[in-house]
Amino acid sequence: MDFEKNMTPESAPEQEVQETAVPVSRSDPDHPVASYVPDSAKPVVHEEHEVGSGMTKKEAMRIRMRYMNKSELAYLRRKRIFEKCWPVFRFLILFGLGFVILTPLIFMISYGFRENKDMTDPTVMWIPRHVTLRIMKQTVNAMGLTQKSNNPLVNTLIINIGCSLCQVVTCALTGYGFARFKFKGRGVLFAIVILMILVPTQIISIPLYSMFRYFLFGSVNLIDKKLVMYLPALTANGIRAGLMIFIFRQFFRGLPKELEDAAYLDGCGPFKTFLQVMVPNAGSSFLTVFLFSIVWYWNDYYVVSSFFMNTKTISMVLKNLDGTLNIAIFNNANANVSAREKIVWLEAGCLVSITPLLILYACLQKHFTEGIERSGLVG
């Protein structure tokens, strides 16, 4: 009774306000005030396997199927069958393609580390009976990869890395010019770039040979000098340079114009904008073009054999490996050895020639794939 007397009319509304001022939106059961929220105000939370009214997804689908017609039920059955069969079908496709692509590499590894007498054994297929490193060592010595002077590996690395770096820089500048600047004759020059992609090297090999043989009006002979590979790369005319210019052009066209406008407002010129703004954003394209250039210069045989007489490269040695093996292993240039007996040395030579490229691709596979996706060649 005293409590009721002490409660004034002013204090009663305050108590009601305090009770109703609990934030009902806090439905977390761990919240300290969650116990004060009425059950009717709490949201209904279902489990992951439940849908409305506490039903599972299977129960809801069963009820939904009662109201479907025959065509809808047939479509639903076909969809279920496709969803179950597609993963198996996709695995078979990928496994088959992977096996077809990797079969030559598996043959190289299997043949390069077996004795040649295993080739006449009908019971030996994939796994060699006599594993040895002798075939690999003989092949490396026959290819001249251990000699100090005129080493094919050293010559290939000097030409490959140097020309690739020069070609990346010059093609990037050329592609940036086509993508961002408007000048007279741009369409004609870009048509010439497309012709560089379409026209094979064999058509212009004789004019190129004449130009380098009588360079500077006949005063300099550049044949059999590494400069014949560096000069085209420095002028954006190296091996597959047209495709590299096209890649850079497509990438720079995709970058927002506001980046250059902001650089111009800060006082940067075109060249400084290219170095400080465009190059950092085009890292994936630079890596893609560099890897393409490395592979094409490494595997090129026609160009280097046209300009080099005494200088040997990996591709030239691999092309003439059959005759080289006759001299180095059988001591007879005209030795009549069946291909079945000689194939172990040939496969070992192929494995040696592609090993650097395989290592390079394994290390940069992720960046290479991202560069392809962003360069404009796909999508």
C-alpha cells in the first residue's frame, strides 16, 4: 500500500517509457537485453536447410511439384539428370584433353631416361626397365651445351632475353601511340601492323637478308652477327611484333582516360605519363608480351638460320640433331641407325630444349593467365 501511495502519476509513465524503450531490433539471443524483447517482436530465423514455415527444401519442392503440369515435371527431371551427369562428363573431357596434351611430354620423359635396348623390348611401354642418365648426358654433350665457345644455350639466352626486353619496350610505346594519340595516317600505319600479323616471315626474308648484308649502303655486313636480331626488336619489327603491338593497343584502350587527364593536370607530359601512370597499370600486359616473345625467340628456327652461319642456337641444334648424333655417338656421319634405336637421344634432346620454357611457365602461370584475360585476346 505504501508503494502504491509513493508512486506518483508522473513516475508511472516514466516506468512505461523505460520498459517500452528496449530496442526490439536486437534479436540476438546473446544480447543482454534480448530476454526483454517479446517473442512476437522477434524475427523468425530458419536454418540453412529450412524454408518458409519451417519446411525443408525437399518438402517445399514436393509440395510445389503437386501443382506442376507434365511438361514442367519432364523439364525438372531432365534438369536433374543433367546436373548429375555433367560433372562426370566434364571430368572425362578434361581428362581426355589433358592426356592428349601431356602425352608427348610423358613420352619425352619416359624415353629420355631409359636405355636404348628398352626400345626393342616389347614389354616396355611407359615405365622404362633400365633407368639411366647416360642418354641425357650424351645428348647434352652432342648438342654442345657443355662447350665454352659458341655454346648454343648461351647464344640463345643472349638473343632471347635481350631481344625480348627491347621488343617489349618498343611495342609498348607503339601500342600506346595507336591507342591514345590521333595523328594523320594512323589508320594506314595500323593496317601495316595488321599486315605484320598476317604476312609470314618467309615472304620478306630475302629483302631482310639483302638489307643486313649490305647495311648502310653496303659498308657494313651484319650477317652472322647478333645485331641482325636486335635491330628489328629495337624498331618494333621483331618476331611477331605486330601481335604484341596489337595486345598493347587493346590494353591501353581499356584504361580510363581520366588517369591521363589527372597526370596532365599535375604537369606530366605524354612520355612521363606513360612511364608513371600507364606502365604501372599495364604490368600484366608487359608480362604476357614478354613471355610470348621469350617463347617465340626460343623456338624460332627460320629467322636465325637465315642470318646465322656459324652462330648456333638451341633451335638450330635441335633441327640438325639427327646428323649431330651420328657424328657424336656413332662416329659416322652416314651411319644407318634405325629411328627406333635413335629415338631415345632425339626425345632427350627435345626434353632438354623445352625444359627452360616449362620452368618459366610453371613459375609464372598465374600471372600469364591473368595477362591473357586482360590483354584483349579473349572475351
